[in-house]
Amino acid sequence: MSYENVLLEQPEAGIYLLTVNRPKALNALNSRTLDEIGAAAAEAGADPEARVLLVTGAGDKAFVAGADISEMRAYTALEGKTFSQRGMRAFRALETLPIPTIAVVNGFCLGGGLELAMSCDWILASDSARFGQPEVSLGVTPGFGGTQRLARLVGRAVAMELITTGRQVKVEEAKAMGLVNHVFSADTLMAEALKQARTIAAKGSIAVRLAKEAIQCGQDLDLDNACVLESKAFGLCFSTADLKEGMLAFLEKRAAEFTGR
Ligand code: CAA
């Protein structure tokens, strides 16, 4: 499938890279870009050989500087709601992919950009990255899930402060609040992201997918039901060739050769 505002590449076997590609507008998210993010994520997710998806922004200035203000500004209330739902749909498609997804944040990560990053499983960032939900400065609320995902990730009080003040935070603060997993220099960020992707791609892929599913589906359940979910995932692994290979390789003191079966 070909896209206008995103690039979907496979830099290495099993590793997909989705790049939001409107650098002149700091990769701002218009309707077309939102649809393409959803479609590209689904395309990567439909590949049974896919192991991990990296999401980044084109250029060296921004990951994504938010929803496209020039498109939004003239919306009616109903069009605003439809635009919000469009973003929700795209980001939920990304969030519920069966493979791990990593946001590779290389600059401004604001508004819809932070909402995109938070729809990935975790965030790696460059030392120049800046994060924020500045929507109230424009007289609008976050619209692609920011009020919900930020509060779940960093807690209600921090989310409340960031969203109601619109304050932008540097990467050290974003890491301290648990929003960012690791920080790298801008010139090593993508290489480090690929290194992490390679590590995941070398594991038993069915176990990786089942582990993601258990974390994602379990987080909104009570602990008893969530643990039942984990036991089922654990049990299912015993039907795979990868488990047999992984455990035999350990006992034979050699590297496992997983096949994804
Ligand atoms: N929408 C549309 N265009 C944008 C944009 C956005 N969110 N962010 C940047 N651009 C455009 C600028 O208009 C500019 O275009 P021109 O060259 O044609 O003038 C170009 O990108 C470069 O931007 P700047 O000249 O502003 O660059 P800067 O370095 O001076 O500032 C910035 C960078 C601080 C990120 C600034 O661009 C900025 O504040 N952007 C808007 C951030 C924002 O408010 N995001 C939230 C949007 S609302 C939202 O996301 C709602 C939601 O939750 C769904």
C-alpha cells in the first residue's frame, strides 16, 4: 500500500518503521495523516512475520507537533467530534497491534504527537525532545486520548497539571515521571531503537505477543481475573515449538533458534 503522509518501511526482517512524514509542518496530524497512521499500523500488524513496530517523525525537529491547527480551526462542533474520533480510531488501531510498538521521539512531541507516542507501548526519546499537551492554549482540550492515556501513565495529579497549564517538559522530567523509558543523544536514538527492536525480534515471538496481550488486556481487570489471563497465556506457550527450543537451548547451554511456531 502507498501513503502520502507516512512512510512504512522494513529496515530489517520483522522490524517495521512507521514515519510520520510532513516535516515542513512539523509532522502535524491532519485527517489524511491520521487515516494513514491507522492503515499503516494495520498493515504492519497483519504481517505474521512482524515482530516490532517503531514509530517516529521525519526531520530532526519534531516527532509530531500536534493535530493540524490549520485544518482544525474552521471545524464545526460536529466536525471537531468526528476529527477526534478519527484520531481515536487510528491510535487505538496502533495501541492494539499484537506486536510491541515503540515511539522514537526525536524532538517536539506535543498535543496529538504526545497522544500518538502514548498509544505506543513505550517511548524512547532524544535529549532534545519536549513533551506537552498544550491544547488549552488554543482553547481546546486534548482530543486523541490525551486526558485518558496521560493520566493512566503518569497519574491523575501530574496529568491534571500538565493538561490544565499546557506546560511543556524537557526529556529528563518526562523520564522522571515515567513517560519516557530511555533517553539517547539525537544521533544515536534510531540506532538504539533498532538495537532494542532486534532484541525483541530475537525472542520467541508467540510468547512476546501473548505477554503483550496479557499486560494490555489485564490492566483493566481485577487481579484475580488478570492472573487467570496470564495463566492461559503461559499454558498456551507449552503448545509451541519455540518453548521447546528455548528451554532445550538453555539446558544445552546454547543460543535458542526461534521460528515463531
Ligand atoms: N499544526 C499545523 N501546523 C503546525 C503545527 C500544528 N500543530 N505545529 C507547527 N506547524 C507548522 C507551523 O505553522 C510552521 O508552518 P509555516 O512554516 O508554514 O509557517 C511550521 O510548522 C514550523 O513551525 P514553527 O515556525 O512554529 O516552528 P518553531 O520552531 O518556531 O516552533 C513549536 C515549534 C513550538 C512546536 C510550534 O510550532 C508550536 O507551538 N506548534 C503547535 C503546538 C501545539 O499547539 N500542538 C497542539 C495542537 S492541538 C492538538 O493536538 C489537539 C489534539 O489533541 C487532537
